[in-house]
Amino acid sequence: MTGLLVVLLGLAVSGAAPARAVDDPARPDARVTHGPSCRPGGIVVEVVAGSAPYVVVLATGRTPSGEDDAVLEPYASVVLRTGDVAPGETIDPRLEFTARDGSGVTFVDDLADYTLTRPTVEDCEAAMSPPPPPPAPPTARVEAAEPAPAPPAEEGTGTSRDAGTTTAPAPATGRTGAPTDPGTTTGGGAPRTSDAAGAVLPAGSVGGGAQVQAGGTVLLRGAGFMPGERVDVLLHGGETVLASTTADRAGEIRVDVRIPGTAAAGPATLDLVGAESAVSTSVPLEVAAAEEVAPVRGVVSLASLTIAAVALVVTTAGLVSVAGRQHAGRRAVGPVSAI
């Protein structure tokens, strides 16, 4: 019976030996604290000794003999480091342990989860560079019509003027040379410029709230779009494209836009949308009723007709008066000649 107990105890000890080898408090423990990154350096491993002294070597595939080593006293700790890892290089570290108690115990920790590759220079530059600032939003404005050149001064007609006569100053003239419609200037405000297409741009309001007649045309300038992309102009709230153009290399545009003749009078907005970038901006407008923006040309024509009619009446009256005096003179001379 005693012999049987001894055999069973031996078998139990021999069966427990592998378990104690896996979790042996005498063996060191290790952990990787730093891997290859954009900063200089390589693999860094911290090793903490158990109850027995060991010699530990940090080896790699590129240096099998070891890149760093140390002697571990019981319960002490050391830090081992590999050399620098080049950008794009992969390193595979492992730890080789040898007991110093004369038992001849050795083992290897392959650190299989720490075969790492250092990022490339390009990857590091991309990761460490600040992100590019977001592009500025596009902008747009209404460009005022260029004023027409001033009419040339009238040349003398050869008729002498009385030195004592004071000539009243000529009325201000518009682009056609006719008297300017007094309704285009209110108080001390600036006159409005009207173009042939019916667009009316009050001075000082260009770029925001510019006035335009329904059916008229405005000139838009924009910037901040993608070079070469198509830019569509739409009336806000509608889907009809009023005009399209292509942005130049600087992302700028210049386009004439005709306002639909059916547009309602009042505030309106033109939307400029980049077809590729999907960025957009808006320009406010004031669509005016037709009577509010009657072209100066119509006023000039009415004034010219009125002046011509008055001149015709005066000329006719003068001719009748002269003819009457001549006829009366002939009647008076006739009897005298007979005598």
C-alpha cells in the first residue's frame, strides 16, 4: 500500500510540472512599451524578473545575436531597446532568457504580436502635417453697367449772342443727350444707371439688392468655384437654369443673366451653384415693376415729340402772321399807284 501511494504521488508531481513551467514565478515577465513610429527609435521592451536571476537578450531577425541585453536580478526590472527602424522597415523582436542559477533553463518569448512596420516618410508627413484649411465659400456680386461717355460739347451755330443776355444753364442730359428723367434722382441720392436690356442698378447698391426689371439682364461676377467646373445660375426656389458658364483657372466667373419676364415684382435671389463642387452662393435682387424702371429712352422720346409739336405750332403761327402783313401792304399800295 505504501509503495502504491508513492507511485501515485510521483505521477501527480510529474503531471503538474508542465503547468508550473508555464506559470513559473521564478521566470521573468515582459511587455512591449513602444513600437516603431514616426519618431526615431525602434522596439522598447520592459522586463521584470521573477524570483530567480536571468540573462535576457533582445534579438531581431536583422540582428539574431541580439540588439540589447541585460542581467536580471530577482524581482528587478530592465528596459531593452532595438536600434532605429528605418521608414517602411518591418522588425520582428524576440526575447531569449537563460537562467543564472546553473540549472541550464532557457526559453524564448517570440513577441509574435509585435512584428511591426515603421510608417513611410510620406505617411508620417501626412499624419503630422496640419490639415489644410477648408476652402473659402464662393462669392458673387452684380456688376454695375459701365457709364456711357459724356456727349461732346455742342459747337457754335454762328449766331451772335447779345452781350447783356444771360443764358440759362442747359438741363442735365442722360446717356442719349436728352434731359434726364427727374424721377431717377431722389433728394441727395445717386442717379440710377439704366442699360438697354432694362437692368437698373442704383449706385451704392451693387452687390446686394440691385434692381432689375422683369425681362432685363444683369451681369454677375463670382469667385471661389473649382477651376473648369460649370456654374449654373437659377432663380431661388426654381429649377430652371437661367444661365450657365465655366469657371476659369482661378475659379472665377462672369456671366450675363436674363431675369424671366414673368418674375414677380419684389425681392428675389439668384443662386450660383457649382456643378462638381456643389458649393453655392447667392445674390439678392429687387425685381421692379415696369413703370418703376421705365427706360430713360421713352422719356426722351415723349419730350422730343412735345418740343417738336410746340415748335411746329409756333412756326405755323409766325408764317400766317407774316403772310397777313404782306397782303395788307399790297392793298394799301394799290390805290396810290392808280393816282
